[in-house]
Amino acid sequence: MTSMLHRARTLDRFAKAVAICLAASAFSLLPHPASADGIPTFAVDASWPKPLPNNWIIGQVGGITVDAQGHIWVIQRPRSLTDDEKGATLNPPRSKCCVPAPPVLEFDTDGNLLRSWGGPGEGYEWVGREHGIEVDDRGFVWIGGNADNDNAILKFTLDGKFLGQIGKIAPTKGSNDTTQLGKPAETAIDKDANEIYIADGYGNRRVIVFDATTLAYKRHWGAYGNVPNDDKQAAYDPKAPVQQQFGNPVHCVKIANDGLVYVCDRTQDRIQVFKKDGTFVKEWFYEKNTLGNGAVWDLAIWPDPKQTYLLNADGENNEIRILKREDGSVVGRFGGGGRNAGQFHWIHAMAIDKSGNVYTGEVDNAKRIQKFKLTNADALR
């Protein structure tokens, strides 16, 4: 009798265990609600990039982007290097290290240098201080600068052959001139419309759009979709009414797949959102009490199908914020001020590849690029 009772209890426990397993399997097939597990998380890859050849060293990073092949393109500032950093080039040499790298560098995801070029050449005038780089799906490289007369965007092939330019290396003509730029900070390509958007910039206070093939002017606008002006503005005050014009610099422009255009108004701690025709949609403020160089330096759009997130690089507070693109709310952050891997000093530019890896570039005396590997694959679903 005891043996039969024991067998019955064993069968009962087995049946319950099977039922629990079946229920768990059924639950796993159901769509799961959104949770914090889908928010991107990262770990710094301290081995990226690999050492440069030819005793090269990079200076301040004026821009960084990822092309359609997943290659990382950097524009850096050789002239920002100090004598002790470029000691091998002095006459007589001061030290064994180092030699300034060319301004434009192309890396693969493993950190291997694939291509390099840039600087003065036949048929064009190079910028005075490199700022901003974009590589479009047609294989064209767009670069700018933000020195006093860097009022142009230059167009090159992937190998550095000059093709044309918007504006000239010459004095600016103001925020409503359609032929000349004003120390442009960054560009973005709308491949469907074949248009180039320019965050213009350190001198002007606008977004301006041109045809990416003919380079013909299309349209421009300022903050809130207003006509921009160049009247002197009071210094940013978080307690004052918000400015109706962009501050300087208008530091980034990004285009989402749904047609929304995101603009960094860096020193006024805000992102403004527009339609492609310049119609104002909304704005968000971040770390609104931040003074100095501001809290909104660059943006990158998350590569999941819905482009769920924006990443916001903040070079004054030296962190990257993860924002919900739908409403701008902050759902995560990483980085922090410091010299160690994974920390920042004046994070200036940022890009994301299709695998969710983040690449950053720093200016001032940091002069480095870093890679942050995605550690939560659920964030790409």
C-alpha cells in the first residue's frame, strides 16, 4: 500500500512538472511587453582602434560617421597637435613620436585602418579646421570646417578625389544667403530625395538644404521654422524665456526614416524636431542648467526597424544619453568625465553601426576615438 501511494505521489509531481514546462513554453511564444531589457547597454572596447601605421597620431576629432558597408570614417585635425605630440616632424626632431595622420581616416569594425587622405589638393582649397564628415550611399564623402572662412562643404570620392563644393572658403554672407555657408558643423543625406541637409552652423543659425547632385539651393529655416537672423543674442540663461533663434553652433542634423529632422541647438541645451519642409514639430531640453558649451552636441539614430531611440552626446557633461525618439524621455546613459577608457573629455561626435556599436570622437586635449560594443541584442529587435 505504501509503495502504491509513493508511486501515485511521484506521478502527481511529474504531471505538475510537465504542466509547468508546457505553460512556460506557451508563454515564451507569446509577444512579450516592452521592458527595460530592450534599452541599449554598452561596454567599451579598449582595444579599438588598432595602432595606426607610419608613426601616425590623431588630433582633435572633428567628425565621425558610419557608411553603408559598416566602415567608420573619421575626420581629425592634424593642426591641433602640439609640438610634443608631433615631435618626430620637427627640425631637428624633438622625439621619436609622432607624425600627424592624414585628416580623413577609414576603419573597419575591427579597428583596422583601410584608407587615409585629405589636405590641400589641386582644384580646391582645404578647410582651416576640419569639422563634420558624412559618407552617402552613392560613395561620396562630404566634409566641412569651422575656422573663420570655412564657409563651404566639400564633396569627394571615397579615395579623396575632389568633385565639387557648396559655398566657398571665403567670408560668410549671413544666415539668409543661399550661396555661401557659415562655418557648417555637420551634414545629413536624404537619399530618397537626393538632398543634403547642413547644420549651418558656427557662424549662421539655420538648417539649409541643397540638391546632392547639382548642389543647387532648395530651402532653409531657423529655430521653430522661423526665418533666421544674425542679431546679437543674449548669452544663454536657463531662467530666461527660450530664444526664438538657434544659438551658435547649430551643431548637428539627423533625418529619421519617418521624415522627422532632428537638430542640435548645442549651447541652448535643446533638440528641435522638424518636418523636411522646415515645419516645426516639437522640442526637448536636456540638463537645462548646463552653461559653457552646452548639453546637446550630437545625435545618432538607433538602427532597429522602428528607430526607437536617439543617442545624445553631451560634451559639457561628458555623457551619452539614451532617449526614446517618440517623446524624448531619457531611459539610460553611459560615459562620464575622465581619461579612462569609456569616459570622455569633450565628446564631440558620435555614430552607430547597424549592429548597434557606438563610435565616438573627442576634441580639446582628449584627441581620441572610442568604440562601445552593444551588450543587449534585444535592443535591435
